[in-house]
Amino acid sequence: MTSYFIRRLLLIVPTFIGITLLIFAITRAVPGGPIERLIQQQSMAASEAASASSDTTSGSSLSDQQLDELRAYYGFDKPVLISYGIWLSKLVQFDLGISTRYHEPVWHLIRDRLPVSLFYAFATLIITYGICIPLGIIKAIKHQTVIDNTSSILVFIGYAVPGYVVGISLITLFASHWDVFPLGGFSSDDYDSLSLGNKILDILYHAVLPLAAYVAGSFAQLTLIVKNTLMDNLAADYVRTAVAKGLDYKQAIFGHALRNSLIPLATGFGSSLTAVLGGSFLIEAIFNIDGMGLLGYESVLERDYPVVMGILAISALLFLLGNILSDFFVALADPRVKFE
């Protein structure tokens, strides 16, 4: 099994290069890059200046020399493979480049938003698994009872309604109408002046509604997976044989069937962590959370390619490591699995 994980770790390198090279080539091919946006902004500024001065001229556009200098500055004067090689060599040195929008190092922009994304990522995973596993067990044991049918209504509502719709509803009711929770943000304006305990409470106070929106979009599917898998294992021969030999029913559930029922959750744990860490730009926009999701979305709109590539590099690396982590948890949950 050790050799298997070593091979998986080695395969990260070519897979990572393939993913980033594809996206890098796309960013060079799509129209509306940073140079085009600068030309558009310069033309709009010249037009506004001409209108303000009642001049009929619209101002001069950028010269060919200026365009060549801009292409050289942004690295568009070289072929795609050479430009990608330069970007990759800087990435190896932990240099993600300079943002064309903020004019700051990309790593500084990501570093400032990474703690926010990590907080919501781990909090969402803990709450989601803390809800779906017990609820799935109860629904499997109490199948077709009042508890199962009532909880199924909530589960299917959570499965059908997108997380951002839940977020809009929550912020409308509990922040705008009843004024129970803040409208958004990660912390209060006086956060720096608070004590350590009050800082923690302030962050949790602001996180109630966003976490509810995050969890609403993910716990339903996991709950059904736990329920259906547990019911299949409870109907399996090994469980019925254990009960027939005198094993207590609860021991059969928690000692035998439950462990096998958690294997599907272990399979998707790594990818779930990556997806949550990337964030939902809609939820972050609704609650004014300055996280990785909103940064990536705004960078795509503004054609801030260094930030796009920086976020993509981190996300791709986490996704590849997450898949290996999922295989590790599968092997941990199921001793029958032997990776060769």
C-alpha cells in the first residue's frame, strides 16, 4: 500500500502540470485580457475628458510601442509554452506573480483571505458530518416512521433549494426583518479592540447565517448516503447472522454495519474539503465575506490572470492531495481494501 501512495504522490506532478497548462492556455486565448481592459479604460477616460471640455476629439489611443511594452510587461509577447514555463519556474519559488487589478503580490491577496476560507471550510465539514451521520443513522433505524418521514421533508428541501437561496432567505428574515444577526462580514468593526474570548464570540456570531447556508446545500445528500448505505448493510447476511447468534441489535449497528456505511463518506471527504475551501462566491457575495471564492470570481471577471492562476494552482494541488486523502480514509475505514 505504501508503494501505491508513493505512485499517487508522484502522479501529482504531471497531473498538476496538465491542469495548469490547460487553464494557462485558455487565459491567453480568451478575449478581454488586461491589455484590452486598459485600452478600454483609457478610451473611456479620454471620452469623458473630451466631453467635459466640450472638445470633439476623444483623446489619443495607445501607440504601438506602448502596446508592445504592455505585452512584454504582462508576458504576452512570448509563446504560450515559454510563458507557462516562466510562470511555473516562479511558482516553484513560491512566487505567484503580481495582481493586475490590485497591483499587489498574489500570495498576499490569497494569504489575507485564506484564514476566512479555512474557517468556513472546516466549520462546514464538522457541522455537516456532525448532522448527516447521526441523522442518517436515525432515519435508517426508524425507516418509514414519523421521524423518518418528517426529517425527509427537511432533507429534500435542503437538497432542492440552493445554498445561496437559503442565504438570501436567512439574511432577509434574521438580519433585515428581525435584526437578530448581522447583515454580513466576517467580524465587527471594533474586532481589533475586543478581548480574545469576545473575538471568538464575534466571529461565531457573524458565522451563524453563512454556515447555515453552506450546510443546507451539502448535508442532505450525505444524510441520504448514510441512511441508504446503513440500510443495505443492516439487511446484509453478516449482520443478520450476528443478530441470530445473539449479538445485541445496537452492537450490530454500531460495531459492524456503521463502519461499512461510512466508506462512501470517506471516499468523498478529500474532494469535499477542496470544494468547501474554494468557497461559494454567491454566498460570500450575499454575506459580504471576503474569501477565496469571491476573490476568484472577481478575478475572472476582471481578467486578473495572475490571481486566477494562483487560486487555480492552490485548488488543483489541494484537489489532488484530497483524492489521495480520500483513498487513505477508505483504507482506514475498510480493512478489506488493499491498494496495489
